[in-house]
Amino acid sequence: MGRRRHSIRFRTSFSNTIYDVMSGRGWKETDSETDWDLHWAEREWVYEVFDTMHLEPHQRLNHFRNGRELCRKDLLVKNLKRMKRGLQRDGQVDQARAYDFMPLSFVLPREYAMFVEEFKRSGGVWIMKPIGSAQGRGIFLFSRLSEISEWRTDPYRPLPDQ
């Protein structure tokens, strides 16, 4: 005899395609703060509520705790560099080499001096990805230090018009 499946209970504040798909699958919407199987939450809810609650093993959420540490490129680079340094410090050289996939990256203005040193050594074309922008906004290529002189002191400078 087959196992009886209960209807999946979902919670969301969205009233768009996400809601339509979940409803269309026959899932049941709930207003409960805690009694749900899937919560499609806004980022703000995750930052305000998620860290203060415990999820049951069956519950799923569309965000990770501290997800911005992976999604923001400057924080991702920081975390990858930290992991590689930790492995090297612990003598795990082979494991640290697994992080060699990452292109040489610098977070400006904090690492500007190290960047200039490498830029002068290798030259070439570099990619600038502004902090806090998304979907390709503000990204540009440069090959001269004069093209990024404003970035020495202000990582949040206004993005150029596109």
C-alpha cells in the first residue's frame, strides 16, 4: 500500500508567478508563522526573522542564512580567500589548491595598494565590478589606472549611466 502524501503547505508574500506555480501544483497556502513546508520569503524577512528561528527537518526556505556572503562578489572573494589561507595555514596545501580556480581579485579601496602592485606587474585588461550593484550594472573594462582613480577611496561611487 502506498504512502499517503499530505498537501504541501506554503507561505509567501509574493502574488506573482511564484504564487501561481505553487497554487497550480495543488499546494495549500498558509498564513502560519511556523507551520509550513515551503516559505518563499523576501530577503528582508530572512535578515529580520530567519536567524531567530529553528527550521524543522522538512521545512524549506528559498534563501540561505548569510546568503549575501555568497551572492555579493566582494564578500564571496573575501570568504574564498579566507578559506584558502586557512587551509594553507593548516598545512592542507592540496586542498588549498582547489581554490586556484578563482581569478585574481581585489576589493577596492581596501586592497588598492596590492592591486596597483599587481596591475603594474601584469598590466592587461581588468574588469571592475562595483559593490552592491547587480545584473551587470556598472561593470566595465579598464586598462589604465587613471580610469579607476575615483575607486581608490569610494567603493560606492555612483554608477555610470548605461
